Amino acid sequence: MSRRRLSCRQAHTPGLALLCLVWGVLVLLGCGRGEAPGSRGDWKGRTLRIGTDATYPPFESVKDGELVGFDIELGALIAEELGAKVAWTNTSFDGVFPALMAGKFDLVISAVTITPERQQRLGFSAPYYTAGQLVVAREADTAVTGIESLRGKTAGIQINTSASLVLEKFPDIEVRQYPSIDLALQDLRNGNLAGAVGDGPTLRYFLAHGFQGLRAAGGMLTEEHYGIAMRPDDPALREAVNAALQRLRDSGKFAALEERYFGEAAQKAQATPQAVPWGKVTWRLAQGLGLTLGLTVLALISGLPLGLAVALGRRVRFRPLAWLCAAYVEGLRGTPLLVQIIFIYYALPQLLGVDLAPMLAAVLALTLNSAAYVAEIFRAGIASVDAGQEEAARALGMGRAQVMRYVILPQAVRNVLPPLTNEGIALLKDSSLVSIIGMAELTRAGQELASQLAAPLAVWPLVALFYLLATLPLTRLASALEKRLHRQG
Amino acid sequence: MALVEVRNLHKRFGALEVLKGVDLTVQPGEVVVFVGPSGCGKSTLLRCLCGLEVPSEGQVVVGGTQVSDEPKALQALHRRVGMVFQRFHLFPHLSALENVTLAPRKVLGLSDAEAETLGRRMLAMVQLDSRADAYPGQLSGGQQQRVAIARALAMKPELMLFDEPTSALDPELVGEVLEVMRELAREGMTMCVVTHEMGFAADVAHRVVFMDAGKVVEEGPPQQVLREPQHPRTREFLARLLNR
Ligand SMILES: Nc1ncnc2c1ncn2[C@@H]1O[C@H](COP(=O)(O)OP(=O)(O)OP(=O)(O)O)[C@@H](O)[C@H]1O
Ligand SMILES: [Mg+2]
């Protein structure tokens, strides 16, 4: 899909550059390796696994907990043609191609624009949809009639999307980049932009569904083709998909699907913005919060003892073990959590030949990461205990382990409660990064709702509130514990 | 046979030589008081006697065991020598009774009941049986130091070391700690005490050792060293101490 990242070379943040690095490794490892289920060409009775990022209506979004949209129905039709069952994975767009390469699914149907860069890495079906870039402006701002009239003004786009290719040709238009296009539209409505540039079909959907006061300015600027992406080493699957697409066109089923989503009746039906269904939104966010809390608690339960063990490991007399523990801490603190998650979920299974469920990979990554921070917290806590304590204990004849267990640690634990609480809160918020491997935790749930309802202003404050509700008890608990321990001292 | 035998003890911290050849013998039941200017190495000598520091050169033999850096031997030595620190170093997360019983339980393997009986007896000895459940933070300095003494005594040491046990105390609390130490001496405990309390030295010590710059300068019975010091450094030091 053209709003999304075009190629690694255009990735701006270090995290994304690293993501591409991992992706590169995966391509090297993944190509020509592992079972290629499609190579037999016969999918009867088997399950076709498809990945998508359901934050992009009308192609794919989540409604009442179900995947809906043009691409979703298309995937179902293709599976039907092949006689296969279909299993969807909803994951963030950053993660969808690494997962494809790692063999987590067979196809990506996610409004993916066919670009030369992507063709170097991925296999594509024949194009199934023609889209293009569109300019959007405020209704009241009649001066904006198309891309030319944005010269000397400011336009918003989604970061790293093909809109930037269009705007490269207009150096006198100032470009402001947003993490998602609905945020650019919001800023346009707030009067901070003269226009926004993005994918036509999706912009039209947003205009119809929640962003009143905005209008399309001029026609499509470009022509782009969406294709179904697959691993490049699977020509049999590609032929099967192309044949299925052709049969769908021949039978008229494809035309009927197009009509339902993009025909005149559909455009009219879309034109009535809906009220935000607060009950459903709250329920979806609560589910996301449940997952966020579950992940955080599991990661803390296993990260605390692991971190403590690593902190103690750094003090052992056997130097190689101490070095190993130090290297562990530095390694995990020195790399972004996002990269660790990607590595564990996508690269590790390739290297070790095991398959990790997303939940397991997410908990593992969060555990290993927080253990490194917990280890440092414990190390500082142990160092903060007066040296006289250890001497007094040793002078009583206690061994090193006894000194640590009965004298140093009980005091260290008391010292580290505040920083451990902070770590817990940080972990709770950082857990949003596991959305990249398809975990629908709170932030991801918010993303899905904001795009589906075209109502970022309604959804994000609620998401923030939910995070606050989750962190407040944590701080309370810690200060209560602190007080209790203090009374003893 | 002597309980403590120190021969030609040198202790260096990097380039700094703190003890420069100390010889010392302590007989069982003897009370030896160490005096000397700040930084002359008194604490370091005591720490060598209980195995918290290992000699750089020379020998320290306590009750027939030589101090070396072998962990098991060191731990055995710790068990037989009690140490009382200037700043108490009680375990703040444990009650007075738990402070006293921790090592007997974990090191000697006493049962909880046995350890408690022992602990209460030790606390009674320092007149603190009524404060058994108090935490160190709830006790005065003098009370804390008495608990620290009880804690060391609970391990039934053959030798007790005191490193300026009253220096961190308010003047009105010094007496109660010295009283406990006097009582210990009366019972025949072998003690090495670093202190500036000259009254205590005169009354209780069998011998006073004057140290300066890492060496023993002069030693003898208290009357002799305190009243008629032979060495000019000793005289100078005592004059300054009395004029304070
Ligand atoms: N662990 C150590 N590392 C380096 N230097 C040390 C160490 N312990 C003691 N010293 C130094 O050794 C010297 C003697 O210290 P020591 O504590 O034995 O003196 P002291 O006679 O007890 O003095 P005070 O009356 O002030 O307690 C001092 O200069 C001190 O700084
Ligand atoms: Mg000293």
C-alpha cells in the first residue's frame, strides 16, 4: 500500500533501518529454505495463511472484533477458488513482510502497492486494484484545487509513503510527516496544513466517515497498483493465485465485490458519518488493556528473578560467568526493544529451527529486555548497601552466599522498590511494541479503532486514560510497600 | 600458649604501607588496649586479627590458625573472633533479637528455639532483654552498640576485638557500653580494644600498646605507658589527648 514504507533506503528512524537489516537477514536465510507449501500448487483442503494490517479501511479494518474490508473478502474468494481454508493474521505493517519471509504466512493481502523495490524482494500476483495519490483540503479553503495550488504552503503525508515520491517533484511545498494519515487529516482540519496527500481510496473513506469539513481537491495524481504479496520462491502459488483471480474476474464475482465497495451505491452509503459507538470502543480497548496487562505481568514475573540472577551473576568469582552476565545487560540495554522483538519472533526461529507463537515471543522478548534493566537496578541497589553490613556479617562467620541472602539483599530490595516500579511502568508502556508481531494490545487496539472509525480524537484520549488506569495502581502498590518496609527500619 | 601471635606483619594498600612490621603476642584472658594517632594503623591491625584483611607480609596466628586468603580458613577464623565496630553495623532490617540470632542459626546451625534462648541470654547480658523486638533504628547509639556486642558474643568467640566502640556515641552513652566491656573483662574474655578512653585503659587493660606510623612504639602495663611513657611520640600523644 502506497501510504506505507516503500523501501529500506527510505527508512528514517534507526529502529526501522535495523528492522530492514533483520529483514535482509531473513531474506538470506528464508529464501529457498523451509517447506514451500504452495509449490505443489494444490491447496485443496489445506489452510491458506494470509497476513494483513487491518488499519486501512475500506481495504482492511476491524469491526466488532472481526476483520472486514475489500481485501478480506478478496482473500476469502481466492481461498474458495483454491478449495482451501483461510487463516488471517492481523499484524502491524512493519511486521507483515518479515513474517511473510519467515514463513509465518503464505500471502500478504494488505493494499500493498507493487513497487520496483518491493519486487526485488517479494513475489507479486497480477495487480488487482488501481489506486492513486489524492490531495485533500479544507472545504472552506477554496484556494486549494490540486497539487499545484499547494506550492509555497505546507502539506501533510504519512511517513515513508509514496506520497513523498509525488512531493519530491514539488520542492517548494513544505512536507510534514505523520505516523498515520488520519493524524495528518486531523492536523489539516485543525488548520495547521493547507493540504494532505495520500492514497485515494482510503482518503475518500476517511472523508466520508469522520472528517467532515474536508474535501478531495482535484483527481488522482498517480496510478498505482495493488498486488498480493508472497515469497519470491513460490512460483506455483503465484500461478495458483493469478489463476484464481482470473476465474473471479471471469465469473463476475470480482466485479460484484468492486461494486459493493467502490460502486456508486457504496459511495452514497459511505457518505453518512456514524456516531462513535462508545460501548464497543471501550470494550475493545479493555480487551487490549487486558492483553497489555497480561504481557506486562508475565514479563515482570519472569524478568524479576532473571534480572536478580543476572545481577548476582555479575558478582560471582568465576569471571567468565560474570562477563557473560555483563554482556547480556549491555547487549539488551544497548539495542532497541523493537529490534529484539523482531529478532526473537522472526529471526530466532529461522536460526534455531523452532517456531514461536507470537504470545510466547512477545513475553520472551519483554522478559529478556526487562531483565536487563532489572539487573542494573538490583546491581545499584546492592551497591547502595553500606559496606559495613557485609563486613559485619562476614566477621560473624557467614559465607558469601549467606551474607548476600540474609543481609545485603533484604536491604537492597527495599532500596530498589521505587526504580523497580518505574521499570514496571516503562515495561507496561513499552509492551505496545509487540503490536509489530500481531499482538492486539492496547495501542494496537487504539490504532485499529482510530482508523476504522476515522475518529482519532475520540480514541486516543481514551487509550491514554486506559494506560493511566493501569499504571496508577502500580505506583500506589509500590508506595504502600515502601511505607510498610519503612516502618520496620 | 599465646592466643594471638603476630610476627613482622606488613599491610599495604597499593603503594601505601599502613603496617610496617608489627610484632604482638596476646595471652588468653588478657585485655590489651591500643592507642595511637589517627591513621597509624590500629583499625587495620584489628582487621588483620579477625581476617577482614589478609597480611601482605608476615604472620598472624590466632588460636593456632594462620590468617591466609583461603576462604574456608578465613570463615573458620571469623567464627572464633568477635568484632565490634565503631559504627555498630547492626542489620537494620532485623530486630535486636534477630540481629543476635542470625549467625548462630545460619552459621552454627542452631534451631530457632535454641537460637532464641541464646539470643535472649546474650541480650540480658547487655541489659537489653526488654528491647529484643526493637529494630536498630528505634534504639539509642549506646543500645545499638550493646546489641552489636551481644551479637558478637553469641558466636562464643575466643577473642573479642573492639575498634573504638564508644567513639560514635554521645558522651552520656559511653558509660553503659564501657560497663558491658568491663564485665566481659572480669569474666576473663580475651580482648583487644582500640580506644581513646584512658580511664578504661587504666582500670581494665593488662597492657597498653602505643602505635605510631604503622609500628608498635611502646608497650607495657597501663601505669607505665600512661604515667611514665618512655618514647617522646608517646608523651606527645598522651599530652595532646589529656589537654583536649
Ligand atoms: N581498604 C583500604 N584501602 C586503602 N587505604 C586504606 C584502607 N584501609 C585503611 N587505609 C589507610 O590506612 C591508613 C591507616 O588506617 P587505619 O584505619 O588502620 O588507621 P587508624 O589507626 O585506625 O586511624 P583512626 O584512629 O583514624 O581510626 C589510613 O591512611 C587509611 O587511609
Ligand atoms: Mg580506626
